[in-house]
Amino acid sequence: MDQLTVIGGGFAGLVAAISAAEAGAAVTLYESHRTLGGRGRTADGPYRINEGPHALYNGGPHWSWLAARDLIGPLAPVSLIDSTRLKMHQGGKLRSLPPLAVFRLARRPVSDAPVDLDFHTWAAGIVGDADARTTANFLAVALFHHDVGALSAAFVQERLRRVAKLPPEARFPRGGWQSVIDRMAARARELGAVIETGARITELPAEGGPVVVATSLAAARTLLDDPSLTWESGRTALLDLGLRRRRGDLYAISDLDAPGWIERFTAQDPGLAPAGEELVQAQLPIGPGESKAVGIARAERLLDLGYRGWRERTTWRREGVAAGRTGAVDLPGTTWRDRPAIDRGDGVYLAGDQVAAPGVLSEVSFNSAVEAVSLAVRATGRRAVPGGGPRRSLDLKSA
């Protein structure tokens, strides 16, 4: 494997580029946008909102991989005071702790939860119907799906154990995900990888070395002309706000009556907003037939409870809908092994958070990218070597 092409410059694409370059391949990465990162992007200032989930879980393999390469960078800790300002919404009131049933379920090993049964049915048999529904809604912070209870019990239970773990696994890179992405890109370039942004690939190279397609599953479906590249995911209504600072604003609100999460990002990283302002993001999962307005209305009701006078204090506002917020979700009877395979044949490999790789949140992207490069190396029958032939000519269109 003298040469490897990566299509897509998000987290998975950069992991693949670094891994292949470290193995000695000549790597070229193409990203259709002008900036790298995919859902790991952080918007340019003055309000540096993250496009996707912004926490790194330190219990996964990607953490040690990033740390070994000094790519994590400084972290933004949540203060003890702010940690006490995490509230749960239930029945129109705010409470400090979720029901004990959440922790009771979280103690159950993943092996207890069946793959072929939905989470609500399994959990209700242990803690009752109401607490099972509450626990499913609590997991909006890690799943962003409108009906967590309908997903595979084993799939949900793995995430419940990670979210409820003490001490918490979540860590927040200072400056948002983009700071990590920028360090990864610099590392790839140091290793000799060529990174071209604003380059939209419309067809695969006719010949040459392996290709890792590290795009969304929808983009890969079009590029590879493969209608089988589909998997269940979720939709989330987003409301991003810049607010004039007021003492007493909550750190976060978890909605237990319905899936939803609101977080004040500047609680741990004040530099994400202008001085004297807060950056808040509300993330409300919505069903396939629900409109953005439904999610935004729910977000505003929660804001009324935890961010007094937020309407008058608003200095900036942005609304949107995000699809595939945290990648794949597994329905009863399926596991990550049933998702689209990484090896597509003919030297083409998939990487991303909706393909056949284990893990939670960004760990799926990491594991699939490392596996894609490993398969590409093994397929050559030898280790990759430095250098390589001339760069291929691909069909590029300006983004």
C-alpha cells in the first residue's frame, strides 16, 4: 500500500489519514467543505458553537490514541459550583437528581440486556413502566433519539452505563471539538499527508491504492451508488443562544418527561462566547413526522424554567435540525455487526459513525477508521512503505 486516498475530513477521515501515514502510506485526503471536522466542527466566533456532540468520553480507545499523540490538548473543566447546577425536569419542576431507578438500571451489566428486546420492555420489567420511560428520556444526552425506549435493550444499556458512570467520563476540549480537529490535521500534515479542502469527489479513482470513504452514510450511498448503505439514526431540533450573563443560570437541564437536553457550554469554557455572555444549546430529539417548531417550542419551555429572562437577554440566536446527531442507533434484533460493513470490496472501505464498528458516540468513527486502514494494509500482503507513485487524478468539483 504505497498510497491511500481518504474521502472526508471529519474525525473518522483524520484518524484514517494519520493511521495510514504512520504506517508509511502516501495519503491524500479530500474534504468537500472549506473547513475540516464534519460534525466535529466548531463554528467560527464570536459564538463558537459545536456542530455535534462536543464531549470526549475518556473510557474509550480513541482517548488513549489521541493522548499518545498529544492531540487532546487542554481541557475545560466543569467547576464544582456549576456541577451542582445540573437539574432534571419532571412534571413541570426541576430536581437535582434523576430517580433512583436510573442508577439501579445503570448497575446492570450490558450482558443482562437482551439484543432482541426493546429497552422499555426490558427496563419496565425491572423498575416499572414510568421509571423505564424516565430512564430512556434521561439518555437523550447520549442518543438524541425521539424514542430511546424502542431501541435494542443491549444497545441502550451500554450507553446508560457509560453516561451514569462515576466519576463521569465526559471531557470537554477547550475551544470545542475544532481544537482537536485542528491538531489532528496538523499531525496528518506533519506525517506527509496531503489535505485538500473545498474538493468534492463525485467518483472513485479508476485505479490505484485503497480508498477510505469517511463521509456520512448518505454521502457514501451516493458516491458508491449503493442503496444498501442505510441505517437507523435520529433527528434533533437545535436552538443555539447567546445570552447576556446572569448569576444563577443553570449548567444544564435534562428533560425526564421527554427526551431533551440543554447545556450552557460557557460553564466550562467561557471563551466560546464574547465576554459577559453565555453560549447555550438546546438539543431536542424529534420524530420523523415532527417539525422543527415542535422541538423549538419544547426547548423554550425548558429555558423558561432554568434561564430566567432569557428572551430579553438574547444577543444571538440560531435554529436548525440535525440528522444523524450521534450516528447509528440499533433497533431490537440488531447490533453494530449488522450495520453496513467496513470492507466494501475492490479496495474500498467505509469509516464513520453509522458503520459496522463497536463503541459509543465518536468511538464508532475511531474504531471504523482504524479497522479500515488495517484491512487496507492487510489486503496488500505487506506493510505499507514510505513514498509511493504519482498522485492520482480524481474527478473534483469546486464545493
